[in-house]
Amino acid sequence: MERVIRKFKGDLLSRNGLRRNSVRAARWIVGREADKGLIFKLFLYLILIDTAFIYMKPILYMISTMVKDGASLLDPAVVWVPRTLYWGHLLEAFRLLKYPSGLLISTIVSVSVACLQVIACAVAGFAFARLDFPFKRFWLVCLLFAFVMPPQVTILPSILMFKEAGWINTYLPLIVPAVFGHGLKGALFVIIFRQFFSTLPKELEEAARIDGANVFRIFLRVMLPVSTPAIIVVFLFSFVWSWNDFYYPSMYMFGAKEVPLSISLSKLAAALTAEEAQAGPSIFAEPIKMAASFLIILPPLIVYSFTQRWFVEGVERTGLVD
């Protein structure tokens, strides 16, 4: 009788153990909540990998094409991984772009524009967020209108104005407007700073006023030191957009000899097209273009790789993800 009871208890315990294991396995696969199970995580990683591949595929194709030699370019079996690495296309693109001078010009213009826009747009954003002045709503509407207005509307009057000033084929039309918060996407940067300063507690400003601080000291000593996330976002946006901009430099510097890299890339593509029209198609034209594009996007990638942590934090705190 005792053996039967012991056997029954053992069977009952084993069944309970199996049930517990099955419940744990089900919870591990499905999860107690919808976003905790293995199925959800696999689905999420699948979407993330697919999205990352969509964005990374052009860069991977660019790198793969620019290091192919003639045999790999002619071999239809070679798609992504070349048989041998060939750096001649990269050196040829480096020479055709006049990379050292173009890199210096693009860096000077982009960094200057980014720094000036940070300063000017921070002042304007603080004014729209914290100060009361006549026709504030009207000027805010004008700011939004300037944000949505296409640059082609104002480019002809700008060219005529800069021609009268003698600034055509110089860097001044690209840099000087940034002093006043104008230029490429200037209105957006004012909106970013306005959004950030609007989220700061009023107690900071009130405490500074009680201590006798005026508007300028409040901006410089209180608001600006805590606006690092917005400054990083605006600086990176302005730097990258100025670096990649082709429209404004092509309008203002169409006759200049020393031009930014975006113009150099356009001239390189035009030269290769003209060469193909005269001598026929060449298998090396596309690898040279890919190498030139890689050389141009390399500096922004390096800058972003060092600042992406603060950039993501700044985007979250400035309200751009809302």
C-alpha cells in the first residue's frame, strides 16, 4: 500500500513538474506581456535588420564597387565580394576631386555656417520662447512661412543682391547669411531652439531675475549652458546639410576654381560623362563615381560616429521625435 501511495505521489509530482516546465516554456516563447516573449523579439529584430539593410545597402554597394578591379567588374558572378581588392579607383577619385583643397573648403564653410547658425538661431529661439515683443505671432508665422518656402523662390533675388555686392564666386554668400540665422534650414533651427527653451522650467528664469540678471545674462548664464542637446542637434544638422548642399554653391560659385566637394563631385560626373561620349562607355566610370561619393560622405560619417550618443539624446530632448 505504501509503495502504491509513493508511486502515485511520484507520478503526481512528475506531472506537476511537466506542467510547470510547459508553462515556463510557453511564457518564454509568448511572454507574460505582448512585448516580452521570444516571438515578439524575433519579429522586432527581423524588422530592425531589414530596415538597417535598406539603409546600409547603398553604402555596402558603394564600397564593394569601388574596390573591384577590371576582372571582378567584368565577371557576372562577382556581385558583392570582389576577388581582389583594388585601390586604384579610390586614388583616381582622390585626384579628380582635388580632395585636399575641396575638403578644406567644405570643412571651413560647413563648420563656419554651423557655428554661426547655432549662435543666431539660439538667440532667435530664446526670444520666441521666453520674450514678449510686438507682433510676436506675426513674426512666428513669417518664420514658419520661411521654413516651408522652397529656396527656388528667393534664389534669383539673392543672386542679384550678392552680384551687386561683388560676392559671386566667393564663399561669402554661403557664410554671411548664417550670421543672421538665415541660410540652409535656418528657420528649422530656430524652431528647434524655441521648442527646447519652451520646455525649460520658468523657475530658472524667475530665480535669475530675482538675483538681478537681465535678459542677456539669463540667456548666456542660465539658458545657454543647459541647451547642450539642442546645440548638438542644430550643429550636426547644419554641418551635414551644408556639407552635402549642392544647390546654393552651384548658384553662387558657378565660376569659381576652388569649390566645395559637392561641386567637385558634379564636375567629376560631368567629365566622366563627356569622356564616355567621346571614347565610349567605360567599366571604370561607375567605380570612380562610387569612390568619389565615399570620399565625400566619409567626414560626416566620422563626425557622427563620435557624436551619435549626444545626437540621439538631443533629438529626444528637443522634441523632434514627437
